[in-house]
Amino acid sequence: MSWDILLLPLPADLTSIDDLPADHEPPPIGSRSSVHEALRSAVGEVDLTDPAWGELLGPTWVIELGIGEHDPVESVMLHVRGGGDDVLPVIFHISRALDCRAFDCSTGELLTDDAPASWNAFQVFRDRAIASDPADKP
């Protein structure tokens, strides 16, 4: 189970996805090569062996980066697993490097400085879901 964060090029002053016009279509983030270059510059240890699916390993977490097959790249999905608040600055750093905003798919809100509350709530939900999973019982 992952905490999914969608990176999209949205206006910096946008406070809610609900404020976007219904016909709004964000521009592409950029070419695949420029996205890869920005990611390597921001987080040099990112593994982009598969150009459509990157991976970034942290001390207690992993971020899988769903870049996709299309060129230009329209969005990047971050699948965050593990724990620890030290992943949050990395998410924001990647988002800024791509000139994107981070959208929390679990809350339907843009990530802001109160992101630890959302990340912590996800971890509690995940841990409860795993603990109560009948498939884990003999």
C-alpha cells in the first residue's frame, strides 16, 4: 500500500483543486529527457534505469516515480512507502524541481506545509489496514 502523490504543473497561487475551471488542462511538465535531467539534478540518487518508472530509496522509505511512457510528460505519480517524516522534504524538493504542485490522492488536497498531518494519517490508516487484513491470518 502506498501514499500516492500526483505532481502536476498547477498555478503557484492555487489553494484548492476545486478552484480550477472545469475545462482546465495543465501544460505538460516537459520532455522526458528534461524531466529526467530535473530529477537527477534534484535527487541524484534516483534510479531511472526504466525511463518510465523511477525509484528513490531513503533510509526508511522508498518513492517509486511513475513517469509514464508519453513524451512530453504530463504528470508524475509518486508512490511513497515506508515511514518517517524525512520523506516530506524530498517530495517537495522533487515537486519544485519539476515546477509542479503535489496533490495528495488520499485527501484530494494539494500538499502544503501541513503535509506531515496527511502523511501521518496515511501511515495510521495503512498500519490499521495491514493489521486487520484477513489474508494475513492462518
